Amino acid sequence: MRTLTRIAIFTIVSLLGVAYAQDRQVEINADLPAKRGLVTSDIALAGRVYLPAGNFVIVGDLSFQDAINLFLAPTPQINAEGQVWFYFTGAPDKEKASVKPFVYGGLTRAMFIGEPVDSTTGLAGFGVAIRKPSGLTVIPTFQFDSEDFEESTVLGQNYSAKVYLHIPLSKEFNLNLTPKFGRHSYGGGVYNTEYSLSIGFSRKF
């Protein structure tokens, strides 16, 4: 019953509003896992940056320190790693209401020193960006993660869903909420379902 309640809440949040084209912005977030007895050490601090370019949006992960520095004083150089979203029907218009789907994907190659076999894993995902002139943003995404491509060329049983919710506070700042749901492998055929919520602020630059 508790799991169904969580899924229902996640679904409602996913449908709450309308998403829009990403502004160029940097975020500071705190990730809160959904668990009893939450303590300070369970909270993870991190950052994120959105850099739109034509039909693409680079969604990069930042260290908390780099995110703080960029949040306080945006600079021309950013060190980030993450994903590239591609709007295959054209990027959303920031000035008008629109509905634009996008896709993303990537590969990770892990090389083990002294081992005869390396490991290659991948991810594939899709989402929808829907713009509302008021500035409210909801971007639901769904992602599949692969098993080792050395042994299999199909996507595995790991998957996750996120909803990027941006609530405008002013012309320069947003409040960010990102509920997350995922099913992850811990090896040996053991999977765990995880829920979490990321809370933070972003600055447009």
C-alpha cells in the first residue's frame, strides 16, 4: 500500500503543470532519499547546469563547490559531465506555449587493470518539454540502463524516471523539485526500488 501511495504521488507530480524550453541556468540541489530515520549523512549535495544550443540542451552534473561558484558568479568556463538532450522536432520556443519531445543516450566504458575483459554499459531515455508562458516547468523523463554490452546488446532491467519541476521565483531564480523513482541492480540478480526527492534553487545566466 505504501509503495502504491508513493507511485501515485510520483504520477501526480509528473502531471502537475507544463514544462518549457530550458533557460541557461545553474542549480544547487539536495537529494533526499525516501526512507525512515533520514539523517544528515543521507543528504547528498550537488549541482546541475543547463546549456541550450539549437535543438540540443546539455544537462551537466557539477560538484557542489563548482555549482556554488557558478551560482554566485557565472563564469565563461564550466567543467561538467552529463547528458545531451536532442529535440528531434525542434527546440521549444521560450516565448510561446509548446510541446516538444526529446531523446538522449550514452555509453560508459570501464577498463579494469589486469583483467582480460572490459565492461561497456549504456543508457537510453526520452522525455517531453512543454512550455507555458507563466514560466512553470515540468519535464518528465524515463531512462533505461543497459547491462554489460560485452555480454548482451539489449537494454537491461534497470530503469528510472525523473520529473524536473522548476517553479519561478523571479526573472533570475527558480525553485527546483525533482522526484525520482528507479529500479537498480546490485549484482547477482538483486534489484532494489528507490525513491528520492531533489530540492534546490537555480539561477538563470
